[in-house]
Amino acid sequence: MLRWIVGMLASRPPCTCAQQAPCMVQLEIDTASARTLRCVVMRSGADAVRFLRIGACGRGGKVTALLCVDADAAHRVQQAIARFLPDCECRRAA
């Protein structure tokens, strides 16, 4: 029995599902758009979103958001943000 299990494991092809590296994006939006940003990110990114942190900004009436999303979904999420929040400033975080 053990020999059969070892043979099955040895003949199995290697796993091709490599985990995607996360992509960090820093966003700056007006305070009134924070709820819209959260909805757009969660609808367009779904399971690819690792976290979205929204915090106060030093400039009045603005909030900064730090978005971490899987690399394969980053472009799709950024396009959705640009479509629904055209005044949003976004740049890749280090």
C-alpha cells in the first residue's frame, strides 16, 4: 500500500499554481468618495483583494487608502477605480 501511494505521488505532475505576488497601490481621494472606493474595490477585486486601509490625510477633505491586491487583478481594479472615481490619485506603493 505504501509503495502504491509513493508511486502515485511521484507520477503526479508538479503544481503549476504559483501564488501571485501582491501589488500595493496608494490612493488619495476626497472624504465623500471613501465609501464608493470601498464598494468599487470589493466588487471589481473580490477574492483578489488582500486588504484596503483607509486613513485620514494631512490635507483637509482628503483621505489616503492603501490597497493590496493580487498582481493578476491589479489592472482590473485600477481600471474600475479610474472609471468610477476619476479624481482619484493613485500610484504604486513600494
